[in-house]
Amino acid sequence: MKRIIGGAASPASAQVKWLEVGEESAGQRLDNFLMRELKGVPKTHVYRIIRSGEVRINKGRAAADNRVAEGDVVRVPPVRVSAEPAGGDRPAPAREFPLLFEDEHLLAIDKPAGTAVHGGSGVSFGVIEQLRQARPSARLLELVHRLDRETSGILLVAKKRSALVKLQDQFRDRETGKTYLALVAGDWPERKKVIDLPLHKYLQADGERRVKVVTKDDPNGMRAITLVKVARKLEGFTLLEVTIKTGRTHQIRVHLAAQGHAIVGDDKYGDFELNRSLQKKGLRRMFLHAWRLQFAHPASGERIELLAPLPPDLAKFAAHEIHPTAPL
């Protein structure tokens, strides 16, 4: 149960509040926790007060992706809550997604490219908001992990708090197996199987988030390890199986680009001229797909392997547009 420790409880009040995290909210991302608590406050404003440092967890500065724990005290600055949702925050449309697996503990979907996993940062809603609208009787639906908006493939959603915590522990402790299919420009060297380069996340002048490779002695660098296996040689391209051992933002995209083999269609780190020419051949988005996921079931402990085949647009492009020289 949520407790308001200080401040006014009136929904229209504009005073500092201190919210104690209850058992039912433990494990949630801070942004998701606030969006549920601050109904009527635009998502853009929620992210703004987090970025400004006005939101604190146990008096410490916090980021949007920090997880709250039972008993944490979250400081919320004065915000004016309207009785009606803001025009830009209309309820998400109900939507189901292709199911790969479901039981009483979790579900796995095949997320389409172009759909964010959650709302925020200029996006009104994402997969999780649409799922909640489609399943109003569900007691809990929470994202276990994330995928970039333009990345398609396997996404896990927990249906119980216990499942969420156990699955997130597996992701944090690197006990899952996450393998992506990525098409890169050029002939990837077979001998290049491990990329171990630290990454640093930063903001550009316009506020857009970016990531870059830094030296191993850079204090801002976070260690990132990517394993690469050649799946198929193509004419001027290579299809790779990429397994990440760490889950850094844009890890695969930046690591591959740093080797001189950017993912085709990548509008942040790719070859823009090449991308433009490939659009005429049918590739209108980044060729990165979360293909295989291995994890231990949170209740039974059974090892599960899920596979999501390449979506039709990527499969067609790889098969017909660039003429494979060897079978997959």
C-alpha cells in the first residue's frame, strides 16, 4: 500500500510529497512508478522533473530507469495535477501483440519495429500501456527488460511481482542468453568474435541521447561485452548472430559501428548514404531483431528458449534484395 509521508494529499495540490514505496510497487522503474502515482501529469513533465534532479529516492538523485524497492521514500516536487488527462496524454489504444509464450507468471511477445516499449520522451504510449488497456483485468503487467523502438523481436512482460523480480535478477546477473540478428555493411572478419569496449552515454546539444566507445581507463565508461558469430555471408553485407553479455544502451549498434561495420538502416550510428540507397530497395528501418532469448522460468526454474523469426520485411530484404552467396 502506498503511503504519503508528507505534503498535501489533494490531487490538485502543488506541494512537495514524499511517497513510500509499497510491496506492490517494488521493482518498478521510477518513471513507471511516478506515472501511476501522478495521474493527470503529462509524461513529458514526469521525465522533466526526473532529469532536473527534483525527484529523489531516499534523498539521493535518481534516474528514470532506477528501480524502486519496498520502503523507499520518493520525493516528488510540486506538480499541478489536472482532473482530466492532458490532450497529449490520451489513453493508449488497446492492443495485443503476437504471443510467443504465456502462462500465469509471464508472457513473451514479438514486438514490431517502430513501437516503443513504454511511453515517455516524446512518445505518448508504448507496448506496456497498450497491453494494459487490452487486458484491464490483469493485476500486474510490467516490462522485464527493454528493446529500442526500432528493434523488433522478443520482449518479456511479467504478470506477477515475484516473476518480475526473479527475471530482472537474471538479466542483471547475466544469466540470460540474448541473441540478435543484425545485418551489417561489408565483410565481417570471421576471427572477430568478441567486442569488449566500454561505452559512455551522453546527451547531444539538442538533448538527444547518444552512446560512444571510450577508453578502458575512462571513468565514465561502462564495460560492455558483445559476442559475434557470422550467420551468413551476403553480397556486400554480413548477417550476424550477436549475443550481448551486458545490457548497455545501444550496445550492439555502437559496438558494431566501432568495428567499421554499422548495422544497415541505423539512423543514429550508421552510414546515412548507404541507408538512403537501401531504402529504395525496400529496407526502411534498422536491420536489428531480437531473435533468441534463453532464461530460467521464474517459478519452475526450467530453462526456456524462445525464438522469433525474422519479420517479413527483413527476411524478404535479406533473401531477395542482396543475393546471398551462402545459405543460412
